[in-house]
Amino acid sequence: MATDVVDITKLVNEQKLGWLCVQVIGLTFLVMLSDGYDLSATTYAADGVMHALKIKHAAMGVVFSMGLFGMLFGAPAFGFLGDRFGRKRAIIAASLIYGVFSLACSHITALWQLEAFRFMVGVGLGGLLPNVTALNQEFSPRRLRATFTVLTFLGLTFGGLAPALISTVVPPQQWRMLFVIGGAAPILIAPALILWLPESIKFMALRGGHEAKIRRLVTRLKPGLEPPIGATFIVEETNARRGSAADLFKGGRQVVTPLLWVAFAAALMVNFFLNSWMPTLMREAGLSAGRAALVASMYYFGGIAGGLSIGRVLDRFGRIGLVAFFALAIPVVAAIGTPHLSQPVLMALVFLSGYAVLGSQLGLSASAGMIYPTAIRSNGAGWAHGVGRLGAIAGPMVAAQLLAAHLSLRELLLVPAAPLSVGALATLGIALFHRDPKEDGQPAEKPTTEAIGPVMLSAS
């Protein structure tokens, strides 16, 4: 069947799930898997690095934060590039950057080298987040948009689990191997991305000049639908062809965008407060290195369960579900510091902490893509992830200073209650102030139609 007009938005939303979605989710999951591994590799290499370089906790806290500082720059920069040149190109470039510099980390001989290389690793890692978010949401039907995005971002959690498991069998003095694995993975994945990862169909329709690629993807989304040469593709949007950072505060987003940034900063501060020092905290609580790594790994198992839950919660109930996840995190994180807990109870509490904290973070990643339209989706998600890194940078540094001040474990784990409470209030504000058009049945802005070369953009 041939047609001269194809509504891309309707086609994506009404698609029967097939291999195209599986291909996009599968490849971006692999990207996020290597991202998550690289992000947490330094945590499990920390003991070996401190011994090899003869440095203390505070100096290692700076190393943790340099990677996050790089993400602060990488996320908005690559979000901008993704909205200008395509999500696929940005994903491949970011993967190669962090792969090369992670390999470089395995050859360091001085602290300044590790700090510099981890900064560049962070630039690449940060660049992936907004573009993976945008690409997944632009191929996902609206009814499953949060679920598919969270499934992809679960790669971060599975990837973060890998160094924990490797550390149970690899001794601390072999810490360089952790960086070798982290660098090789994205470089090996890059050819598969070049060959098989499609560019966003909505991005190409919005930009124009990609009609042949769009026709092929349309046929894959709906077998039997064959747009002819010269067909018109329409995309329902509320923004012009090119967006800017200023557009993040338009269309009813003046309050929602700052609240999203605050929520990201709160979630990431707590996540990296816990994630960066969890194995060390467990060892200082009296566990052996192997048992400490095992207990710490439960944080990621909990994150997997939390991610699977939050995707369905968001698709069914909206962003109010995020408030519940933040609220749950407050008591379970504090309870980890209770003295004289048995190992099974401690593992259960760490699991629940991962469920709530990582579940909140994954839910925010999905929400960032749903709040913004195609023209500024990578930019919006990039700024949210980037500004959120201010919290991530602070998390390990605050924990390092508290450890240096010899606070008890119980006192230390009461600290995250403050940012978690802020996150709960911010997500409550997002739920109250932001409404998708589907929720109230009205378009977000007055409908307009703009012709862009051979492609028609219909905004509503």
C-alpha cells in the first residue's frame, strides 16, 4: 500500500512492536551497559589505586568527582550536538571518547593523569545519556515510552554491577584490568552502532533531507506501508525545526525545567554518595573485601528491580510515582547505618536502597525525554543530566570529608535524607505543574504548520 502523506508521530505511537524497537533498545542497552561499567570501575579500583599512588580518601574523592565533572560538560554539549547533527552520530562519538580515555586510565603513573583521563571519560559518558534518551523515546510508542527508556537505562545498572562482581575474584593490585575492560567494550561496540543503529526517524523528519532513510524505517515500523518518492512526512510537535536552550523554559516549562534539574541533582548526589564509597563503607563496617563487594552489589540488583518498576509506574500513573520512590529511599538508606546488622539484613537494606535511589534516577531519565519535544529533546535531557552532575560531583566529595571526620556509619547515612527530601518535593512540583497533552486532551501550544523543504512539519 502506498501513501503520499505519512504521520510519523501516529505511526510510531500505533506501531506493533517488532524488530526495529528491539534493535534500538538492544544496541543502546549495550552502550549503556558499557557506560555503567566505566562509571563504577573507579569505585572498585579505588583501593588498588590508593595503594599504588599512595594517596588518601580525600584525594580519591577528587578522582571520583573528576569523572562526574566531565559529565557536567559532556551531557549538555552532546545534547546540543545531538539536536544539531543527529542522535546516532553523537552516541558513536561519545562512546569512542570514553573508550579511549578509559584505556588510558589503565596506564597512569600519577594522580594528575588519572584525574585528567577520568574527566575526559566523563565527557563521553555524559554525552551518551541525553542522546540515548532521545533516540529511544523517538522510536517508542507513547504508551510504553517510559518503560522502553528505563529498560535501556538499566544497562547502566547491569554495567555498574559487573565491576562489583569482578572485584570478588580480582585482587585490588590488579586494578588496571578494570579500566582495560571498560575501555575495550565501547570501542568494540562502535562498529555495530555504525552498521545497525538507526537514526531517529522523528529527528530526520524534523530536519529534512533524509527521505530515503525515512521511507525504509516507515516500512519497518508498519510492514506493507510503502511511501513513494516525494511523499510528505508530518510530525506532531510544538517546536520549530531547530530548538535552543532558551526553549527549555518555554511552553509551560518555566517551572518544570528548574524543578527537573533540582530533582536530578538530588538523586545523583545520593546515588554517588552511596555508590562511590559503598564497598569502602562495608569494609569499614567490618566485612571482608569479598563480602563487602557482595553486599555492595545488592545496590545494583535493587536498581534493576527499581528500574523495571518505575517504568511501568510512570507509563501508568505519571510522574507522581517518582515522589513515592524518593520518599521510600529516605528511611531505607538511613537504616543501613544501624549498628550490628546481620549480613542478610544489610543486603536487604542495600537492595531496597538501590531499588529506591536508582529507581528514582532511572525514572527521572525517562521523564526528561518525555517533558521535551523532538527539536530540543537531546538538549533538554542533556541539561538535566549535566546540571544534575553538580549533585553527583558533591556526593563523593561530601562522603570523603565525612569519612575523614570519622563520623560513624549511622551518622554518615543520615546525611542523604536531606537531598532525598528535596528530590521528593521537586518531583511533586513536576507532577503538579507539568501536564502532557495526552493528560488533559489539549495541545500544549497553538497548532501551526511549517513546511521544511520536502518534509512537512505539523505542530500541535
